[in-house]
Amino acid sequence: MAEAQVECRSDHDYIGRPLAFYWQDQRVVVEAVLLDKRIPTGYSFLVLTEKGDRFELDYDIDKDQWSVHQK
């Protein structure tokens, strides 16, 4: 799987809040974070985009790598 590019805002948390990500060569803006949780490999975010689509953004701490999955 290719590494995904995710833009985040980090005020005090390690990862922070996803603001945007790239999907099919297009920048997609995150409208809202619906769920964020700690997973065994790192962090997972369920996000809603400006167009109403839902995506899961997972960050693997050991690999320092994001993955993006449409829900």
C-alpha cells in the first residue's frame, strides 16, 4: 500500500487533528472528525469531508505512515 499524505494540526497531541488528506490525486478537506481512537499501531480517525464522504485515516507510529480508506 502506498503511503498516504495527511495534513494535521497539532496543538498539544502527538498527531493532532486531521485537516486534509489526498485521495486519488485530489486534496480533500476534512469537515469534521467523527471519531478518534487509539489503536494498537497508533491512531485512527473517522472523518467527514466537505462533500459528505466518510474516510478512515490511520496513523502507524512505528512506520510513521498514514493510510486512508473510504467508508
